[in-house]
Amino acid sequence: MNAFIVVLIIGIGTYLIRLSFIGILGNRPVPSWAEAPLQHVAPAVLAAIAAPAVLLTDGSVDLSPVTNPQFFAAVLAGLVTWRLKNVVWAIVTGMVALWVLQWLF
């Protein structure tokens, strides 16, 4: 079986699995016991994507400002977000901090 057929079958299977949840549960309200944990899915996925990019250098945890300026820029952006609750300022602060740290080191 060639790779195209395998990818096509997997794609159709994935589509049908997702469609089944929409078709079965699409018109029903989500129970309150399931709604609370679902509110944390998006932040958890974002953290799982961002954490390795911010914390790891060459496969190991690196918290040095010289070799990993992303960590300190992310911490500063997180503090700005927490204090100001403004995503635009968080992005601007994080990028400027990253550029300055990369320029310094």
C-alpha cells in the first residue's frame, strides 16, 4: 500500500471521528462537570507548545540569559501580561526584551 493511500485513509478516519462528536454532541449542552475542565484545555495546549521553545536549548533546560534569552523575555512578557492584562503590551515587551538580550549577548 503506498503512502498516499495510507495518508488518505488516516485523514478520512480523523475527519469521521471529529464529525461524530459534532454530530452526536453538537446540539446538546455541555454538562457543568465537563465544562470546567474544558476551559483549561487551550491554556494547557499553549503552555505545552511554548514551554519547550522557551526553556530548552539543545534538548536540555537552560536558564542562562547568555545562551537562552527567550526565557527572560518570556518571563518579562508574562509579568507585563499579569500586571497590565494587555496582550499587545506583552508581545511588544517580550520582543523588545528578546532583541535587547540578543544584542547584548
